[in-house]
Amino acid sequence: MPELPEVEVVRRGLETWVVGRTIAHVEVTHERAVRRHLAGPLDFADTLVGSRVHAAMRRGKYLWLPLVAPGAEEPEDALLAHLGMSGQLLVEQPETPRQKHLHVRLTFTDGGNELRFVDQRTFGGLAVERGGATLPPSMAHIARDPLDPLFDDVLFHAALRRRNTEVKRALLDQSLISGIGNIYADEALWRSKLHGARPTGKLTLAQTTLLLASVRDVMTDALAVGGTSFDSLYVNVNGESGYFSRDLDAYGREDQPCNRCATAIRRVSFMNRSSYFCPACQRPPRLSAAAGRPAPQQH
Ligand SMILES: [Zn+2]
């Protein structure tokens, strides 16, 4: 799954290349790509044609383009993009040959570059959500992401204390904080010197603050080099991959020396995936033998 930095890279591309333009024609070549548009592909295309793209918005890993309908002044509906595992939004010249997995093609009234949705594994898709310009209703349950200026650190800390789960599990919970996946969770925990199994109910405000700062730092660093690409599927709208995979400190580095203390990075199974951490820098929570519960920690 692309995480926040990879999706933000795409959002910035859409902002540069697509915002302000009016959709001329919509071609759906693979109906599965618009399956979330329940009224069907024809309605999907009809709704989009003549609409002007007002902005490029993101919450966590989700993108949407608020649309101004023909004759209207304010945006009302929104074109949502779910990138899924392998979805790409590419800005291409009209004469560029069709990609093998091209599913949706949008052309614009200015006759310039097209917007193409290409998706190898077809988990992603596009849909128009009525009245979704400000915040699509299907995204209302998704928490603000840590780069959102309105993200509230103190409220997040209170929610962590209440939830009392493992800190890595909390970082992946899109209802608490959005946009963080396995890669950036491991990186932020490594930077914070926190083990992912630490109980959130015991975190101090200072630890939460450090964790959020680490999340923001790692995402900002990743954004600066275009995100993290492992299999060339996460690309910007010009089809270019990011370079952050070279700068990872924990993720994917099993048995390699920790960049801080040289101890070998360890990998453990976690939620059907892997967690990577430094066993020296990131001490596991102490278990009290009697209760099998994490022992109280100093605040
Ligand atoms: Zn270390």
C-alpha cells in the first residue's frame, strides 16, 4: 500500500497538472476500476464531463478532486481515487501509447495532457461522490493525518491513553491517525526509540510528542525525495519513482547494523506482515511475570 508521502506526491502532481482544467471526455476501459461508483460507468462519465477540477485534496492515503459542475460556481461533488495496491494516476500526452493496465482516461477541454488511471492489480478505482467536495462522506471516519495543520496532538495523546493498545497497532489505526502504514510506522518508532509493542496506555505526553515529531520528520524526509518505491508501482503523476527506500533505518533491514548503535536489526511477524526494530535502541516492554501484563513505567 502506498502511504501518506507517496499519495501526497501524487496529490501535488494533480495540483500542478490537473486543477483548474475542465473534463472533456471520459473513457472507462475496465469497468472494475469504477465499481465503487454504484450508478455505473455511464453515470460516472456523464457526471464528470463538463466539470472543472477545483482542487486536489488528501486525507491520509485517500485522494479526491472537488468538482465544479457546468454552470455552477462552487464545488459540490468529488472524484475519489483509491490507489489500492498498485493504482497510478498518470499525466500523459495524448499521443503516449496506452498502458497495458489503463482503465480510465480523462481528457480535458484544453486538449493538453490527459489523466490516466492505470492499475495492474485492480484493487484501486475511481468514483464520483455526490456532495463530497469538502470531505467525501465515505472518508468521514478517517482521522486527520499528522501533516494536517488541524491534527490535534493533545487529543491524539488522550485517545492513545484511552485505547490502550500496542503503539504500532495504534499508528496503523486510520480512525486514530491516518496515512501511516507499515513502513513509516517502523521508521517513526525507530527514530523515537520506542518498541512497537509498548502499551499506549502508559505513554507519557513527552513520548507521544516525540513519536509524532518522528512521524512527521520521516514523512517530510520521504516527501523530499518523492516517497518510497520498492517495486516501481508508487510513482508520481509523471511516472517517476521516489528514492526514500535508500534512507530507511529499520524497515526491510533485517540483520543489518542499526544506523545508531550497530546492533543487528530484527524482524518479527506482526499483523500478517513484518515489524523491523533495533533490539538495543527499542527495548521491548517489560512483562511482569505474575500478571503477564506490561509493568508500570516511569512517567
Ligand atoms: Zn540501535
